[in-house]
Amino acid sequence: MKGKTVAKEDKDIHLKVIVNGKAVPLKADPDASLGSLVEEALDKAKVGDKSDLDRWVFTDANGQQLDKTRTLASFAFAHNAEIFLNLSAGVVG
């Protein structure tokens, strides 16, 4: 195999996080928690107010909230899957 190099396999998970209508490409280790991506996604989307990161929630295309404590690998996301990051509406009660 002269002249051919074998690239290290990319095990990172690649996602498109939609923040305020803006698609932000992210990649992360499969063992990272989904919640660990909040600050990076907000930075890349140039969201100014990051004072309360816990108020941001991830949802899928169907609007189902995703558990931020789960690892990325546990979701079995497709390559470049789109997920949404929005401020939580809050709970009245």
C-alpha cells in the first residue's frame, strides 16, 4: 500500500445543534454527556447570556426533551443528526 496512509478512525459524534434557528456543528466524545455541549453550542451560536446554563434544554425534531445527563453514545444519533437547544419555558406550579 505504497503512498496510502490509514487515518485514525473518528469516533467522535457529529451533531448539528439548532440554537435560536442557527445550525451549529459540534463534535464530541461519545462518552460525554449531552449537557456538556450546552456552553459550546451557545458560544458558537454567539448567544450572549449564558448565566443559567441549566435553563437550556435539548429536544429532538419531535419536540421531545432529551436527558442532558445521558451520554451521547446512549442516544445512537445518526451522523450529523439535528437536535435543538432552547431556553426552557419554565414550570408553573
